[in-house]
Amino acid sequence: MTEDPVLVVDKLTKTFGARTAYSDVTFSVGRGEVFGFLGPNGAGKTTTVRSLGTLITPTSGRATVAGIPLEADNAVEIRKRIAIMTEAPGLYGRLSVTENLQYFVGLYHLSDGARRIKDALEAVNLSDRAKDTCNSLSKGLRQRVGLARTLLNDPEILFLDEPTSGLDPVAARGVHDLISGLRDRGVTIFFTTHRLAEAESLCDRVAILNTTLRTIGKPSELREQLFHKSLVVTTAAPLSDPGRVFTGLPGVESWDSEGSDAGRSTPGRSDAAGSDSGGTAPGSYRLAVGDPAVAAPEVVRALVHAGADVLSVGESRHSLEDVYLSLVNEDVEATQR
Ligand SMILES: Nc1ncnc2c1ncn2[C@@H]1O[C@H](COP(=O)(O)OP(=O)(O)OP(=O)(O)O)[C@@H](O)[C@H]1O
Ligand SMILES: [Mg+2]
């Protein structure tokens, strides 16, 4: 259970006829957290966001949003405390940016509208386009107006569905900065994304959804749960007998020759994602180790003793993308069985 949860989701399920959008989803999000919701196309992310944002009613299960039970009678109270940006920003094309925001200030019965609009436009760096009609803006700029709109009511929780989809790298960075700035102000941010590097750098915790919740945790915890720590060793020339060098070394659990068909000395979990940075050098080996700090000096000594020219010995880092691909590929394999 999260400390001071601002969002509690308990066995929530949504079906559309025979189709299950998401099923038996349970998690909680702490106040001020940046929480990333990942998953393949059709995993149920948008439907979850729409459910928690009171736009559609879940089929079963319970949730509390900003301290209020998610029930039809409470929808208005919940919406006062949250903001939601779905895939389409939902703007009036023939109205100017300011007129659009004025419309929403009126809709939400917000006081001090002019100040709110000014602050929101400054936050998304759009003050100079305030008089332009939304039709005349590019997709990314419209996205930013949509974001400005979500800021108008000072939400406790901000739900953003793929906020950086279709944005150029600079504009995406602007959204990242905005999210970080809102986090610093104590706003809880729940966002979906397909950009795993974005989730990795921004999120305190992430959940991976594939109709059911596959995992949840800090990116670093997920990496450790799923992958062995490993060292990647490169030598100027392939070792004539790598098994003799690596097998039985203190701290080395197993080894693999990368980029060739050489075998593994001891059975171990293979890296399901199989990806890693760093290309294949003439001699390249991946060693599963308990503690890289213990194993690395032993490995270097053994290589020198064997007369090898060591090019590098480094800890291999798995990314959140590796975690994601590992889990989602498991699901694909399970459905093919
Ligand atoms: N209104 C609806 N009627 C019927 N099925 C729906 C409806 N909305 C969503 N679905 C189905 O629910 C499933 C989950 O859809 P959802 O849009 O939540 O996925 P997503 O994770 O957001 O995917 P993406 O990454 O493509 O945006 C899909 O199979 C989708 O077709
Ligand atoms: Mg979606």
C-alpha cells in the first residue's frame, strides 16, 4: 500500500460486451507521485484513464480518486479535483487559444479566470500564441493548449493520456519539464506513454498493463526483479577457451559468449529481452554475477592471467524497455501456446 494514497484502485474491471478492456486491476498512487502507465496497443490504458477520470463507468471493482469514492453521484466532486487530457485535446478550432480557455474557465465555474489562463499559458510556453485560433496551430501546439486547459483548475491529480505522442523532441522535453515542475508543486501525475525512456526518466513508479496488471514498481526495482546483474567483457581477440577462464571464478554465476554460438557454462536465466547497449567486439562475453564489484576484479585478473588483451569490463545495464519487452513478450508467447 502506498503512503498517503491519492488514488486507490481495487479489482477494477471494464468490459465492452464480450471484450474486456482491463480486468481485476489493483494499485494505488501516492500523493505527489509521477506514475507511468505502460502497455501495448489495446492494453486498456486509455480505458483505465477514462474510468478514473469519471468519463466512463467501470463494470466492477472499486476506486477512490482524490479521496472520493468513484461512483456516479460523486463524478462532479471528483472532476473538481482532477484534470484529464485524453488522446484528442478537444478544442474549438475556430476559437482562439484564450477563448478556448475562457470557455473552460466558465464551464468549471472558476474564479480569477484571467490569472489562471495567463499562468496556464506561461506554464506550457504558449503566451505568444494566445490570440491565434486553434485551427491555425500545429498538432504539437494544440497538444500544449490541451495541457494548458488541464492546469486551469489546479488539479490534485492530472491524468495525461500519451501527452508527448506526436511531439518533436524539444516539445516533448517541454512537457517533461512541465510534469517535473508540477510534481515539485505536489501535483500527482498519472500518465500513459509508449516512450519507455520517458517513463524511466520521469516516473517514480510505473505499472505495466496488458489487460491485467503485469507488474508495478520503481523502474530500478523492476530491473532487479527481472534481470541478473551482469558484466560485459570485451577482449581484442576471442578467447581460445573462455570456459576455462570464467567457470568457477568467485562471484561469477554463469557466462555467455555474445554474438557467437558458443555455449553457456552453467544453466541460468537467459535475458528474455536480449537487448543491450554496446556492440559485439571480437571477443565479447556476458557474465551473470552476484555483485559486480566483487566479480569484476576477479574477472580482470583471470583474463590477464590467460594472456588476453582486455578492452573493457563493464556492468551491463538493463533498461525499462528490456523489462517491458520481457513481460509483454511473455504474454505474446503465452497466447501462442
Ligand atoms: N468504447 C469502446 N467500445 C468497445 N471496445 C472498446 C471501447 N473502448 C475501448 N475498447 C477496447 O478496449 C481495449 C482497450 O482499449 P484502450 O483504448 O484502453 O487501449 P490502450 O491501452 O489505450 O491502447 P493504445 O496504446 O493503442 O492507446 C481495446 O481492445 C479496445 O478496442
Ligand atoms: Mg490509448
